[in-house]
Amino acid sequence: MRRLFPFGSAALLAAASLLSACAGTTPADPAANVAMEPTSFKDIPGWADDRQSDALGAFRRSCPKLVAGSDTKISTDGGVKIVTVAEWKTICDSAGAIKDGDNSGAKRFFEENFRPLVVKVPGNFTGYFEPEMRGSRAPSRIFTVPVYRRPADLTDQPYLTRAEIEQGALKGKGLEIAYVQDPVALFEVQVQGSGRVHLAEGGTLSLGFDGSNNRSYTAIGNTLVEMGVLQKDKVTWPAIRDWLKRNPVKGRDVMRKNERYIFFKDTKSAAATGSEGVPLTAQRSLAVDTMYTPYGTPIWIETTRPVTGKPNATEVYRHLMVAQDSGTAIKGPARGDIFFGNTPQAADWAGRMVGTGRAIVLVPNRS
């Protein structure tokens, strides 16, 4: 999964995060200029109550990539630390020795192999999920909306706009990998960067990012605010989706304001896969800015999450996550995008998630 852009108010949050992340850094190496300070695990609120064994499972999924790759760099309180492949191997070997479900062992593993550093930039957190749609490999009266694979003539130059593609510019070129029923759902999958199509013929098609038309992205939540149909503080994906479905003709035109169009491939994967190339774990995988934090890094986040069934309510959300994804809008040392999974509850959380807070990066202490 390649995380692309959040909707509406989350997009505004991402822009603010980008500005704050740029403050006080140098173009040469922003990672060397991040304000961080040490803390102790016992001083992290919620640490003693979390299930670190769930995070350990996610971390183990990163280990094959960490030990087969190259040395990585991570922002620390002393500038930049180079984490060698050998260091990751030592840590991953220790992780492999912990039994599944052994929460005390997992907690001890993280405490012995990492030191926690508080990022002094305010944390900004959004959420994403893996949408699901009904569809078919062949068009029909019900399934009329094509899902396109990457065109052979696509380069890094601006390609056809969303409107041109939806009006049939690619029709008849053999690029359709499926047909779905709901254009709003497909738009949602394009923003999330991946999704699943439950096929009428049986089975599931796993859609993964395979390029874009290199056109500019427009957050349609902002467009709806400018139109006066949504209030700025009420812009969430559920609100956007509801308006689009109630106004299909106007909704089509609004979606076309966002010229960015995403092409997909069948990943043939049983689970959503992050940019690191490993399966994502619901509420344990985090999309980060890898300029500051390399894949595989554990990160403790403290923020708030929407409460299901209560539109204006939030609850404290403290969890150990693992950096396993990235995205165009995820910029800054304390910017995170939480993968919530593929359930209806995950969709609700992700669509309304706009939280502030703080990030605590767990930096390897083995050498």
C-alpha cells in the first residue's frame, strides 16, 4: 500500500505538519536537526498497559527487510544515528526468541533493545484503511465503472486528467482489470492507495498502487467547504462520502476537481502491504516520513481517536506502532498515519481521525 493523500481537514493538518517540520531544518539533511530528548519507558503514560506482543508481531514482519537491506539512518537526540544491518540482525534475532503472545517478554525486548526519544515537534496523526468494493472482471448492467492498470505509455510527465479518463479516453485499450459498481468507492480506494474487490465470479482482487497520471491533487473536502455545503470543522470522509452519494451528478464534477488518477495492479496478496513491502498490521503499522524514521522503527504514539457512534467524541489512544508505510502527505518527524485495517469500524476511525499529540521514537541501542 502506498499511502497517498488524506481527505479534507486531514489534508489541512498535513500541510500544517509539513510547515512545522521544515522549521529549523536545513535542506542538506533535515534528519540531523530534529529536536529530541531522552525519556524512560516507566515515564511513558500507558506503556505498562499496552500489548507490546502485538507490536512485536508487526516488528518481526519487518525483520527480513531490515537484515537484507542496507544501513539506515534515524534522527536521534545527537543528530543522526546510522543503524547497521548487523545491528538490526542482533535485534531481530532477539525478537525471534520471544514466544508468540508473550506480552511481558515483548515488553522486555523493546526495553532492552531500544531507547525512547521524545520528538519535540508537536505530533499530528491521521488514519487510513483498506477499502472494499463489490465488482466483476467483466462489465455488466451493475458493474460499470472500470478499474485501470498502468498504461504502457505512462511516463513521469502529466498524463490524461481524471475527467478525460472517466469520459472514456482509455476505453478499448485492454487496461481494465475489473469493473465496480460505485464510483465513490473507487475514488476512495484511489485516495487510500489500495483496496479489495470482492468479485461476483468468486474470489477477491487485491488492488495495489501502480502509478498515477502525474496530475495535481486537490482535496475535495476543501472544495466542498468552498462550495458552502460543508463547514470546515465538519470535514470528514464520512461527511464527504454522504454528500457525494446524495448528489451523484454534482459529486462526479467535484471528484473531477481532483485531477489525480491512480492506476492499480493485482498484488495477489492476502493482506494490505506497506511501502516497506511487508503486510500491514491493523493499529500497529504506521505510515511515516522515512527522511527521519526508517522502516522497521518502533514508534510510541500518544493521541486521540474518534469514538464509534459518537460523531464529536474522542478517546485517548496510546499504542506502540512500527514504521512500515509512507505517503505523499506524511511529512515531518512527528507525523504519522495509522493503518486501522479493513473493517467498517476501521473505515469510520480512518475517515474521522485527525489527532494531535506526541511521538516517541524507539532508537536501537545495540551496536
